[in-house]
Amino acid sequence: MADVEEPIAEPAPEEPEAEEAEEEEEEAAEEEEAEEEEFAAVGGATEVKLFGKWSFDDIEVRDISLEDYIACKGDHAVYLPHTAGRYQMKRFRKASCPIVERLVCCLMKKGRNNGKKLQACRIVQHTLEIIHLLTDQNPIQVIVDAIINSGPREDSTRVGGAGVVRRQAVDMSPFRRVNYALFLLATGAREASFRNLKTMGECLAEELINAARGSSNSYAIKKKDEIERVSKSNR
């Protein structure tokens, strides 16, 4: 009788399901660790960026007299220029309003634009993007420089009574300089964009860049020079 080869028993293959389950558990554990690290990084982040892009850390107010009235550092750094603060309840409280938010509020002029703060925020956001593209600088710094350059340092007031009235030159306070600069910048941008193909954001960006450079192409700089010239003649 011929010998019959007995089949050699092969080792049973390991179950693939067990291996896959182990790999999935390891991947899940790694993902959880990564999420925890990411959460820790986000939670520990202290830098506040306007619109998630523009940092307030390196902003410099080059005029020492306006440092207290241009709120752009420390507690005044915000993610969005819409704090819903009650800045009109008390005198001088609006000095603590973030300076970019004050610019946003200045854009809500002429009855049809009253209260449209989200629209104004969007315009300012587009403006910041355009300024960064044209100057390659932090746009918040450009806004601060524009405000410093646009505020008149001297004005003239009416003095006298009983039919005898003359104008007398007076110094302008730092707070009023900031207020007047914001008014002139917003007015210049609004007039430039009216009945024009350029958008409000483009006109505002152009106005801010010219004002920051001290260029006479800026409406605010021209008005400031005119006010100071008149007051000089009334000294």
C-alpha cells in the first residue's frame, strides 16, 4: 500500500479583525492627544487679532499727547470692532472705545446709514485688506498714523458779544483732535465714494493711506491745514 502524505498543518493566520481593531484604537488615541494639544494651544493664546488677522502688539502711537485717547492696546484690543459698549453714558468714556470701532461708528452717517453697524464693519474689514495689499504694513498702524496726522492742533472760536464779535485762536485738546480727525477721515471717504465707481472701502483705504503719509491728496489733511491757517491769522 502506497504511503499517503499527511497534510502538514499550517499555523492558523492571525485574525485580521483583531489587528484592525488595535490600529483603530491607536489612531483614536493619537487624535485625542492632538486635539488636547490644539485645545491647550488655543486656550493659552493671549494674542488678540482684529478680524483674526491684524495684531495689536506692535502698534505704536507716535504722538505722546494722544496716547490716552487712541485706544488700541491691552484691554482695548478686540477681535471685532463691535463691542456694544455704552460709551455715550458718561463724558470722556468714549476715549476707551477701541479706535477701529470709533472709525466704524463714524461711517454710520447720513440718515440712510444709521444703525447699520455690520455693514460698516464689513467696509472697514475690506479697507484693512486693501491697505495691507497697497502698503504691506499693519493696517491698524496706518489708521493710527492717519488719525495723528489729521487732527488740527489749533482752531478759532468766536469771542465777544453785543454785536462786536471777533475770532480768537485757541489750542485744541487731544481728545477733540482725535474726534475731529475721525470725522474728517470719514467725511472725505464718503464724499469721494459718492456717485463714483469706487467702493466705500477703496475710498476709505485711499484716504487713510494719504493721511498717514501726510499727503495733501487727503481730504482730512487739506481741511486740517485750512483750519490751522485760519486760526493762525486770528492769533
